[in-house]
Amino acid sequence: MDSEPANLISEQDRNSAEQRRQSAERLLKAWETPRGWRYWSAVNNSEVGMWYTVASFCFFLFGGVLALLMRIQLAVPGNTFLTADQYNQIFTMHGSVMMFLFAVPIFEAFSIMVLPEMLGARDLPFPRLSAYGFYSFVIGGIFVCGSLFFDAAPKGGWFMYPPLTSSFQDDIGADIWLLGLTFIEIASIAAAIELIVGVLKCRPPGMRINLIPLYCWYILVVAGMILFAFPPLIAGDILLEMERAFDWPFFDPQRGGDPLLWQHLFWIFGHPEVYIVFLPSVALMAMMVPTFAKTPMVGYSWVVLSAVGTGFLSFGLWVHHMFTTGLPGISIGIFSAASQAVAIPTGVQLFCFLATLTAGNVKRSVCLHFIFAGMATFIIGGLTGVMVAVAPFDFQAHDTFFIVGHLHYVLIGGTIFPIMAGFYYFFPLVKGKQLSERIGRIVFWLVLIGFNITFFPMHITGLLGMPRRVFTYPANMGFDTLNLISSLGSMLLAAGFLLFLYDVVRPRTKQPLSERNPWQAGTLEWLAQMPDLPWGVRTIPIIESRYPLWEQPNFMRDVDEGRFYLADAAEGKRETIVSSVIDAEPMQCLRVGGPTFLTFFAALFTGGFFIFATYHWWLAASLSGLIALGVILTWVWTGTAEIPEKEIKDVGLGLSLPLYVSGPNAVGWWAMFITMTADITAFVSLVFGYFFYWTIHEDFPPQPLQGPGVFWPVTGLVLLLIAYGLTLLSRYWNRSGYVRAFYLSLSLAAVVSLTGTLALLAGPWLTELDPTTHVYPAIIWVLTGWTALHVILGVIMQLYCLARRAAGKMTDRWDADIMNVSLYWHFLALTVVMTVGVIAGFPSVS
Amino acid sequence: MKVIEMPAEGDTAKTKLFCVGILISGVSGSQSALNPAGAEAEQIATLFWWMAGGATVIWGIMIALLIYSLHLNPVAHPRQKSALFIIGGGAIAPTIILTILLIYGLNILPALLARPPAGTLQVEVQGYQWWWRVRYLNQWEEPIELANEIRLPRGEPVDFILSSSDVVHSFWIPSLGGKVDMIPGRTTHLTLHPTKTGRYRGVCAEYCGASHAYMNFTVEVVEKKEFDEWLAQQSTDRKTPQNEAVERGEALFLQTGCSACHTIRGTEADGTIGPELTHFGSRKSLGADMYPNSRDNIENWIAHVSALKPGVKMPEFRALKNDEYQLLSAYLKQLK
Amino acid sequence: MEQKHHHSEEFHERHERIWFMFIPPLVWAIHLLACYLTAAIWCAKYSSSTHSFMTVRVAIGIYTLLALAVIVFFCWSGYRRYRHLSEVLASDDDTPLDRYRFLGLATFLLSALSAVATLFVAAVALFIGNCD
């Protein structure tokens, strides 16, 4: 895309102003937000993103109130404001809410809202998936938080260490945590898929990979991290819930289990999680700093290095949460070294900001105040982080208030202050009006001072020996004054947030609209009108630089006059451009879904499945799950892979793009690929469990070997591989037009799949492996069960393709469905091979 | 709730320096990692002070740079120069500093984890919700069992053998050294070298349920000779009752069912569910270091234990008469 | 820079392998896991036997050499791509050559970081000589 803009303009000049007005009207009509009660059927990224942000901000306030309750309790020694049980529920919920219901969701929410704007796209590729994720998040979040009001909240800590949570808490709290949050984690993964495909495939023409806004690099890294970090936790959740619900002894040492397996799975999630929370805030700073320095970011490639580098390194740190579990020194040393290495990319990150600020003429504002506060406090958190990465010091500091201080410096300094800066910066984009600079300055001082008074003394409290998670402490141990100071500081901090909240929600009917691009920023999201219109962007522009608003002449005028791509919606459909991953060459004109309530009902019944399962109402849970499946199938059937009325469409400037793409160039294929990457990561985590038990036991599998034998698993393997082959064959025959062969092979594949599943299950069944007796049969059943469930899903997909073909919704030319299903089967085949290799192969060789 | 008083000593000067001299004064120090009384804690405290000093300097430099670039920066610097800034300050300097720190940390790590030589005093500690079973292993055929209190000889290494019978706990005596978790199904080790006599406090550092805050213990470091005498005394059975009140107290102890869970060597009481009580009267505290060991507190404990320690397994004995509480407390208190 | 370089076939997107830049950190990750698993399994299963811990140290040494070989290769090739056809250091224009050089620089920087991180992990084997 290197055509000269001047030529474009002269060509476009032939369009009369009247034509432009009409095309803008058609476009607005296509993207119109539903009114009245139908408003809630909206799926457009600006609506869903805003709801999502507001919801996660509400959860933040809820978590903040919980923190205040804790600080009141700890203000004086021996306080009786809260009982031990209440305190333990509250600190568990504070951590869980802040991590799962605020920190991760707000980044996803905000990205759903602004990512398309930054990319000059109309919407993300799967708007309905975003809506589904949002409703799942809200339903799950209310369920988990609500438990606190019935004195039924989880009280095992946000880290939920068994056996406390598996055998020593009989109430429903731990189940609420496990099932409620697993539900939310699935929503998080859905958003991650959306964001990855968004950044890679929905960029405007010309926005090569060296030109994308830095925010998008971070989002790409963070969403990628979610794909690999959340699945191990989901695997852990499954194991722990199986132990709680069915007495499968994964963490019970009496029956071969081991509590440390949970700690590994939890922290393989938990440490990257910290960076998943922190990096998006750096991303926000990376957008704001160049704006206020009025110069492009210095060291763009270095920032990319630090984003990608931190993303990778953060996966090599998880054991530093387990330094005191009695691991051998060599393991401790390895993770101590890796934990220190991660400080290098973080240092690079900070110096890129410093360099940019010195290279520009800084324009001061409240945003910049908060960025300063964020960096100044985050550096303290980072330095104490390096200190605890040095294992010997961690032996003392671990599980004390020192860590509480450290982590809040990282998470409030590194995450919340930049988010507040982001609020000031992006508020006009959402509301068309600015937040008050005057109130902002008061908020800044209140929050900065309150924060430091609250959390700095905690470092000392911890070193004086006060452990974390205690609901009270004795007097005269040196903790009294420091705790009182912390508690008083927290009130100041709360006052700051309250004032901030007032500024955000106060009525602003009299306040004039903000000018357009109020900060004179250079990136695409500031093309937005005040107030913004639902179409995302008037026309999808051609990009030639990192800061098009600064560097491309007449850019805003050309966009406003619709002089680029897709300035019209002639067919009244919602459309955006899909481009290639590296150079953003336009590849497809993608039609995205419009308003629907299906996503709401899908989320409602998915939620029902998890919520009913919490109470062990299995019938209701299964029913709800089946309805959810039905709704999702309806949604997919009516809303995806629709056969267009024509092959290609003229998107303007003489460019014609296909309306329908299948296979590796299609966004749906990418989504399936990414989903299955996460899925197989969860499966690998379960396999890790098997080998973990092998390392800790003298004889694992226990001798004499009980099961599942070799015959049945291998029979299952052979049958399932035949089914896999038949599925691939049917894809080929579908494309070649051999309709009968297609029907025959795919039906046969479904039958053989089910037979193969039965054979697979026959292994542990016929050898009478009882999963409650020992961890060996339990892990065999989990691996087999996981695979069996996935085959059943695969069969549903095969039947779906048969039905699509029969209904004429899939043909030899329009074959996205079978392409995506066969991609699913690639991963399924891999899962089957690994399962059989482990359960039948490993006992034979070990 | 005043449990232990310790004269302030040691690093108060440094502590004051650390928190600008106003925040702490009159720290008892008995639970402080900055007031080391053991070789391990000393090494780690030194490591901490070095790191804290270095961190302060680095933070100061960063803040100075930030303030310069935000507020004082007169003219825009050339971008090329700014890029050098990233290479020098962001990449090279941290790499050098971290390398030094890594070597320092790795250098002291092996000694902290090293297993002590054979013949070292071995103390087995088992964590329970929410108390500690303590067993001294060496030299005697039967281990000597105590609860919630540990005495150690000054200047000698001690090898703690740690395990748990219910949930994950963590054994930590801040003044002597780092902590090690007690994990069900596993045995972990911790070696400490006490260097100063005195009374210290140990805590459970891993969240372990309702009364996690009330799971503490007393540590007393004494001279070797005193330690040997104490241990020899602790290994004996309880003294035979010398007067009628004590005899009645013991009878009451056995009748009311206390013996189902508690052991008093020399009597029929041989329960193992709860803490061992043979020399209970010699202990400084009650209820895993919740209260000073006084008769009033003992009576209160027996009558209201569930209210005092949430989730505790010991049942309340409400049905006793007033004088029976007194008999029991007098009996327990004289078990020296 | 000649215009023809910008558009020559050499720099076309289809020859680009973006995941090349992720190989060095991936090698770091594999190296870390290999070191950790070797040490953990050794200490869990064989530490009581007569085998010397030296085996673990040698294994870590070999892993490190292999990992560094791969990382240095990518470091070098990234640097070469970065300096390709130009003395100018920037790579923020809208040409395939700029993208080509940007990915080269990113690969180079990630390789350097991965090399340092790998050496950090390997250094542990120099200091710790048993399973305590």
C-alpha cells in the first residue's frame, strides 16, 4: 500500500458532498446502536467495552471496600471489629476480586473498547464473542462476590492451597471460588482470542508490523500470555474440584497425592498473571508518554523487546513463590536467577519513557502526574521485587507484610496509577468530555500520599516479623504504630479514590464537549469525533507512519471526508477489513455480527452450569449446560460463515476484496487455532501432573500395575485416528464436490469417533481403576475423561458440518465450517496420541 | 494480650535509620528479622541492608532523572542521544548490577541450605491447626515430646525436621533465620545457629485456616549447660502429687476427659490428639503463645476455648463448677 | 536508499518468518526447563545414590552451550538484517525494507536478552554443588 495520498484525493474528489453525506448515513444506519431495552443486545465494541470497563471498575470499588475493612480490623492489636472467619473471607475475596474481576478484565475491557479505534478498524472480528465474555464475566463476578453476603465466601486465600481447601473446608466457599472463577477465566480467554486476532488481522492497510501502536504490541504479548497462563490454573481447578466433589485424591498425601502440585499449577498461572496485570498499564503509558512529550517514542524496537522479553521471562519465575517449600538449592537458584533477569527488560521499559521525555518538550497535565506517580512507586516495587528474588532474603520476607507492601507497590504503582492516568487521557474518547484537571490534582496528591502512608510501613512491619493473612496481632511486638499508620493512610487513599469516582460519575450536562483530539496525540484513536459515533472510524485509512495524525498530511480531513476504504455500507451490513499479519495487506472484507440477545442467553446458561454445579445440583447443571450448548450452536449457525450474496466487494479506491475466506487466512480459523492452543496447554498441564506424581513416588505407576492396560487404549487410539483421517478426507471430498463421499466419510467418522471413545474409556473401566483409592487411577481417569469429552465435542462439530451441508449453508466453495472443524481435529488427534502415550505407553517403558 | 517482653537491643539504630527515625521506637525486637540472634538471620539482615541501601540509591537516581525530564528539562534533547540513554541506563547498568547481586545471593545460598553434620541436635516439629508438636530426638531412646515451646543451646547448630499432619504451615523464627514450610506428606529441614541468648517468638507464616493468627510459639535460646539441665528435667515424668489439692486436680483431669487428647507422662493420660502437658507449668505461654501462662488464663481457656481460638478442636468445658476450674488450673500450673 | 530496494521481491511478506524473533526467548525457556527438570528429577530420584552431582552440572553446561549457540546465531543474523542496506538506524518508515530491518533489530535485541538470561540461569550450577 504505497500509493500516494495526493492521487487518492484527486480521484475521490469526483464524489460530490451529497454522495458523501448519503454514504455516511448508510454507514451510521448499519452501525446504529439499538435503543430501549434492546440496547442490551448491542455487541459493538464501544458499547460492550464500556459496560465491561464499568463492571470491572465496580468490582475494583468492591475490592477496595474489602481492603478498608481489613485495614480497620488491623488498625489496633487484638481488634474485634471482624471475626477470624469474616477476615479470612474478606482477604480471600479482596485478592480474588482484584486479580480476577478487576485487573485482568479491565485491561481486556478497555482494549475491546479502544483497540479497533487504535487500529482504524470498525470493530473487533468477533463482537458477539466479546458480548458473551462480558455477560459471563458479570454473571460469574456477581455470583462470586455475592457469596460474601451470605457468609459463604471462599476463605482459602486467593492462592487456595490444598489440603486446607480440599479437605479442611467443608462449606461451599471453595467450590464457589473454583467453579465461579473458572467460568470467568474462560471469559478472559475468549477476550484474549479476540484481541490477538484483532491485532494480527484487523489492522488498516499499510500498518506494517513495525508501525503498529505500542499499545497493540503489549496487548498481543499479554493476550498471548493469557493463553498459556490461564490453562494451567484451569487444569488445577479441575483437579481440586474433582477432589472436593468426588474425593479423587490429587492433593491428599495419604493416597499418593501431593499439595505441591497445586502450588506449581497455581503459580505457573500466578506469576505471569502479575505481568498480565502490569504490562497493559505500561502499554497505556506507552501511548500517553509520546503524546505529552510531543515526540514519537524513542526506542520503539526497545519497547517491543521489553514487552516480548518480559512476556517470555515471566513464565520462568513461578517457583520463586515456592522458595520456602524445601526445594533443593539448585532449583531455588535457577528460579532466583530467572527472577532477577526479568528486571532487565523492565529497566529498558522505564528508560524508554525517560528517553522519550527528555527528547521532547513536555506538556504537563494530570495524566502525566499519575504517570510520574506510577513510575516512582513502581520502581520501589520493582526494587523490592529484585530483593525478594534473591532467595536468602525471601526466606525471611516470604509471606510477611514485606510482600504485601512490595506487591501493592507493583500493582498500585505499576497498574492502578497508569490506569487512572488512562482514565484522564481517554475519558473524552468515551464521553466526549474531559475530567477535571483541578479535581485531578487533588486526587493525585491524596492518592499518592495516602498510598505511600499505607503501604510503605508494611515493608517494616514485615521485617519486624508480622506474617501475612493474620486477622489480628498482639500488642507491643512493634506492629502497633506501623499498622495504625497504614490504616490511617488507607483512609486517605480511599478519600482520593472517592473523589476520583465523583469526578467520573458527576453529571456533566453543562460541561462543553471536549475539542477533538484534545491532547494533540498522533495515533488513530484520536480520529474520533466528540462525542464519538458508533462506526468506529469514518473510513478505514491507509497508514504510512507510527503517528499518522502527526506525520501524514491532511490525514484527519481525508478520513472525515471518507476518502479511504469502506466509506460506505451499501448493503447495510457491518463490515471491516481483514489484512495480512506482517504487512497489513488487505485480504478480506469481513462482515461481523450485529446486535443479538443470543450471547446473553448463552452466557446465562453457561453460568447456570457452573453455578448449579457448585451446589452439586447435577441435573440442573447438565440441563443448563445443554441449553447453553443449544444457544451457542444457534448463534454459530445463524451468525457465522454466512454465504455472501457476491464473491467480492469493491471497498473503495479501486480495491476489491473477497467477502468470504476459509482456511488459514480466515479469522475464524485463527480463533480456532488460538483456542486450541490454550486448550492443549490445559491438557499438557494435566499430563504434567502425571509426571509430577512420577517424580515424587518411588513407584509410579504403582506396582503391580492395575490398569488401564495397553489393548483398550491402543484400540481407542487407532479408531480415533481413523476418525481423524475420515474427517480430513471429508474436507477434501467436500471441496472436490463428491457430496456423497463427504456425507459417508463424515458420518462414518462420527460413529468411529464414538466407538473410539468407548474403547478409550474401556481401558480404566474394565481394569476397575477406582479413582478414589489412589492418585494413579484418578489421574488416568482425568486424562481419559478430558480426551473423551473433547472427542464428543468433535463429534458435535462433525454433525454440525453434516447439517450445514444438508441445509445448503456449507458448499464446496463456502467451506469455512469443515476447515475449522478439521483444524480442531488436528489438535484432538494430538491430544489422543498424548493421552494414550501416557496412560498406556509410559507404564510399559518406565 | 501481652505475651512476651524483651528488652530492646541490637539494631534499633539501623531500624531507625531505615524509617527516618520517627516510626519505631521501643521495638521489643523479639520477633524481628532485623534484630538477628542467629547466624542465618545475621547473614540475611546484612544482605538486606546492602540491598536496601543500593535500592535507595537507584531509586534516588531514577527519581532525579524523572523530575529532570518532566520538570526541569530545558530543551528537547536529540533523539539519538536519548537512545544511548536507553542502552546505558536501561540495558547495561541493570545487567551489571543484577549480575553482582546474583553472585552475592548465590554465594550465600548453599551455606543457608547446607545440612548440618551428623550428631547435631535434632528437633522434630509437626504443625497442627493451630499448634506445634515438638520432639527432641537425640541421645534419648524415646523422643522427648513438648508443645508450643522450643529451647535451644546457644552456639550450637540445630536441625529442625518439619512436617505437618493437616494443612500447609510454615515454621519461622524471624530472629534466628528464614522460614521453611511444613507440607503434609513431605518432610522438610531447617538448620539454625542461634548466637544470642534470649527469648524470641516463632510464628506460622503460611495461612492455615481460621486461627492462623494464633499459631505461634516461644523460643528460648540459653547457654548449653542450662539447656542440658532443662532437657533432662523435661524428659522426666510429672512429679507425683504432693498434696490433696493436686491429687484432686489430677483426678479431675482424668475424669473430665482431658486425657483423651492430652498426655501427662506418669499418669493414665496418654491422648495424642492435643498438646503434651507433662511439664505444662514450666511453659511461658498458653494456647500456642496466645496468653501468658497464668491460672486465670488457664481457667478462662478451659471454659471458653472456642470463643478464644476460632475453629479450635478442643471442646469447651462449661459444665464444671467454679472450684473445679480452680483445681484444674492449679494442677496444670504446678506441672513444672 | 534506492526505491527499488524497498519493493524488491527479497523483502516481500511471504519470505518473512515473524516467529523467528521468538526463537531466542523460546530457547531460553527450554534451557530453563531443561536445567530445572534435570536438577529436580535428579534430586528427587537419584540424590541418595552414589552418582555424583557433577552429572547435573555437566548437563547444565551442555544445555547452556547448545542454547547459546542457537541464540548467538539468531543474534548475529538479526543484527545483519538490521544493518542491511543502510547505515541509518531508524526503521519507522512504511517500506518492506523498514519492516525487514525492524524485525532484524527485534530479533537481535531479544537474542541479547535471552543470552543474558540463559547465562544467569547457568551461573547457578557454578555455585551450587549438591541437592540440599
